[in-house]
Amino acid sequence: MARVTCVKAPTQGQDDTARMLQATEPPGASARHLMQAPHRLMFFIGAGNVLLAMLWWAVWLVSTRWPGLLSAPQVSVPAGWLHAFIMQYLVLPSFIFGFLLTVFPRWMGLPSLERWHYVPIGAGLMGGQLALLLGACGLEVGVLIGVLMAAAGWTTGLFFLGRLLLQEEGTTWHARSCFLALVLGWAGLLAFLAFVLGGSPVLAMLSIKLGTVGLLLPVYLTVAHRMFPFFAANVVPGYRAWRPMWWLGAAWALLFAHLLLELSHAYAWLWLVDVPLLALSLLALWHWWPRKRMPGILAVLFIGTAWLPITFALYSLQSAIYAMDGGFQLGRAPAHALFIGFFGSLLIAMVTRVTQGHSGRPLAMYPIAWFAFVAVQIVAVLRIAAEIAPDAYAWHAVAAIGWLVAFLPWVSRLGWIYLTPRADGKPG
């Protein structure tokens, strides 16, 4: 006998309720759209994190330089270390996980990940940052809760990305390079957790060094090595993609040597690896940069990459000066050429590109994105100059506020895109 299923028609009251719910929601905008693709959710979280993190840091800098103007509570973790941890393990990794959760299946020819894979990762990173910022504002337990939530999100991300590597039939070396960097970052995160639980301050310094040289630099270099020549070859006639694997292997070896020298406090010898890294970055920039006219969405990738040789030139100079007089005359200038100049510029360039393409919009730099990109170049120069300027803390605060000014319009537009359907009506 055939089975008959009866569906109860909605009542008039149910229809009225549905219309009321729709009326309270902005046209076309819904948090449900965040769950349609990993980059939507993770980039949305990253966009919120980048503003919240720098807002707290700007307030702390202003309150330190002008105590009567603002007040920021002191917590058990030094503010500078907390700032470094949040930026390296929560802000930038939100975007990194969003990108890798999207491209890993494509690179390996595997099915895309489902929302139950990436939603827990996003919850850990967003919840972790909110808890950490509450801790920075005086709720001490928030620091421990935040690091634990971040560790949970990271562990989940590593599990699902690692499972893809095991399922792959071939060998995608760029995916393995990114995954190795994530594993080193996970180790750095756990080191910071051990410090928060009462461990030695050496663990916090290990975490910060691993975040920079073990996590962020290898991920950025790997993505640039795979994607930038590919992007250029698609739009520049006659362009020859240059992506030798020996370059990526050499970069890993030199970065590992840099990390070991820093951890052993052999600052006078860092130039031995930083000069080759300078040469390696100049070589890549020379081969990658198109010799013909290119669209702005491509040009910003190479302009941002130009900060890499500047970074290693400053690191090399810093090491040479230290070898002569034992002082860090450039302070944190090399680090901020890297973080603001290189990481910040390429964050805007890549996220703009991915967002435009995956939302059904033209692959082009729009005015708000240009404003953010140009403003970050100015902020990077200000922050570098602050290390040798009088009244350095005042300039640190100006640079932090400049970061907020640069990112706020761009982040606002990104947030709206992630909350609304694709412009071309396609899913995703």
C-alpha cells in the first residue's frame, strides 16, 4: 500500500508570524548567509577581530601616553605580549583558516567542507578573542578562557585540514607547507597557554617568535608562491609563472635558522640568514612582478610583497648594529615593516580579491579598498618611524588609530557582503 504523507497547511497566525520575522530582518541580509561558505564565516570573524583588537590596543597606548585622557586596566599578562598573541593567533588566523578551508579541497580535488566542519573553528576564534579582550579590560579569568577557546578552535581546524591531507591521493606541497606552519602555530599557542597557567615567561616569548617566523611568514610566503604567479598569468599576456619549489624550501630552511638564532638570543648573527632571506625575497619579487600593465587588484599583491625585502633589510641592519654596539637601535621597526607593511597590505589585497570573486562581483579594487590599502602604507611608515622619533609612544598611538581609520570602512563593506547573498545569485 502506498504511504500517504499529509502536510498541515500553515495557519493564519503562522503566516503573520513569518511576515513579522521577515520585516525585522534587513532586506537581503541575514546571519544565515555566514554559514554558506567557510570564507564567509571566517572572514567575517576576522573582520570583527581586526577592529576589536586594534581598538583595545589604541586605547591602551593612548592611556599609557596620556594617562589623564583614557584609562586602561593592567592585567597579569603584559599588554604588549597580549597584543602580539591576539594579532598572531586570532586576528590573522581567522582569515588564514577561512582561506585554507576553502582552497585545500580545491587544491586536492576533494569535496568542499560542510558547515559543521568550520563553524566550531569560527566559534573558537571569535569567542577566544572576545574573552581575551574582556580579560584585557580587567576580567582576569577571560585571558585563560580566551586562550582555551582559541586552542579548541585551532585544534578543530588542524583536525579537519589534516584529514584532507590524509585523504589526498597525490602530494600538494603547498598544502603541506601551510599545514606545517599551522602545526608550529598550534605549538606556539599551547606554549602561551602554558605561560598563562603559570609557566615561565620564556614560553610567552617562544609563542610570539613561533607566531611570526613559524606560522605567519611561512603561510604568507606559501600562498604568495602558489597564487600570485597564477593570478598574474591569468590576466597579463605573455606572463611566465615562476614557482620553483626550491625557493619555498630555501625560505623554510632560512626561516627555521632565523627562529633558532632568535630563540638562542644570537641577535648578532641574524644577518647570516636575514641577508639570504633579503636576496630570496628580491629574487621572487623580480620574477613575479609583471613587466606589462596590470589591473589594480593584481598590482596591490606585488606592492604589498615589496615590503618583504624592506623587512629583511631592516632585520639585517638591526643585527649588524647589534653586533657592533649591542643595542637594538631600530627597536620594533623591522617587525612592524613585516606586520603592517607586508601582512597588513597583503591581508587587504587578498581578502578583497577573494571576497569580490566569491561574492559574484568584479575582480577590481574599489575606492574603499584603495583607501584601506594606501592608508596602511602610511601607517606602516609611521609605525616604523616611531621607533626613532622623539615621544615614541605618541606615534605608536597615532599609528594604532591610523590602523582603525584605514580598516573601518573596508571592514564595514566586507561585513555587509558576507551577510548578503552573492551579487550574481549563485550559491556560496
